[in-house]
Amino acid sequence: MIDLHYWPTPNGHKITIFLEEAGLPYNLIPVNIGTGEQFKPAFLKIAPNNRIPAIVDHKPADGGAPIGLFESGAILLYLAEKIGKFIEADIRGRTETLQWLFWQMGGLGPMAGQNHHFNRYAPEQIPYAQERYVKETNRLYGVLDKRLADRAFVAGPYSVADMASYPWIVPHEAQKQNLADFPHLKRWFETIGERPAVKRAYALADSFKNPPAMSEGAKKVLFGQTASVVKS
């Protein structure tokens, strides 16, 4: 059994998609990031960066003590290796998958996340920041669109690279991106969205949705933390 500490963010969706695709049994443990549950000592023992998602695998492959992991990319890689699926076994295929998984972790996710922040949550409009992250998100969409021009999925067969990237494309309208400008990406996006496991993952998220308008209190919890929140 796998405990998944979760909230319905793009990074959270990555892991529910994987678990649904893999058919692994899991226990969903909500971590309401708008009320500060990610700073509770018990959660910080698993996820010292005070971010979701995190997992505890109670039946690791070595048969030893439970293994806790944080960081969505590390979790995806761990789970893929655990079951021997969604990452290629040969060195060339594995390298392709890892490149695009880390591309999402280091590029698409952080840049789209800053796009979300400055366009949806920042207390003041900062045109330079908004333009900078909208344009960078657009560039990254272009990279992915080009990659998908001659292939069905990001890194060969359907893999953790697709599961990592898809949730960051779901809020494309909020990111001020038009999928019609990226026909290969659009085709891929629609294909992933029709997968039964992906539909189940997003249906699961419905009961955890944040209020339509994030409260000022939640913004203070989410944005502007310092080292003090993790020192204790």
C-alpha cells in the first residue's frame, strides 16, 4: 500500500495519474496547502521542502522498512522502477524519458507556476513579470509542440514524461496560451485527456478543489514563507 500525501495541484495530479495507470493500491491523504497543513511536523518528516506530493511506500521492492519520498519527479521515477513500467529499460529509451521528465521539472513546471502566480495570485499587477512568464511558457509550449510533431508521446511509448507534463498543460487558458497555436501539442493533450486513468485521477480531484477565489489568508500561507517555517 502506498500513502499519497496530496492536494489537487499539477504536481499532485502527476502521481494520481501514475497510480491510476499502474493500478497500484493507494491511500489518499489530503494536505490542505491553503491552511498550512504542509508545515505540520509529521508531513515535514516525509517532505522537508514542505511541498506536496509525497508518498510512503509500505511495501518497497527490497522488502525492508517503508520508504518515504518527496518531489514529484523523484516519486514518478521511483514508482516506474518499482513496477517496471512507464520508463524504458534500455539505456537509450531511458535517457529519452529522463531528459523530458527533468525538462518538465526544471522548465515547464516552474515557469508555468510563475505564470500562474503573477497572473492569478500576485497582490499587484507587474507587467514585466507577467509578460516574461507568459512568453517563457509560450516558448516551452513550442518546444513540446515541436517534439510531438513526429511522435505520439513525449519520449517514445507513453511514460512518466507524459504524466509529468500533462497536468501543467491543463490550465493553458489561465497561462494565456492557445492550444490551437500548437497543433501537435493539442493532439497529444486531447489523447492523454481521454485515457481512462487520467479521467479517474481528475475525477478524484473534484472533491478536493480549492474555493474559486483563494483567500488572502491562504495566499499568505502559500506565498512568502521564509526559513522559519521549516527550522523547528
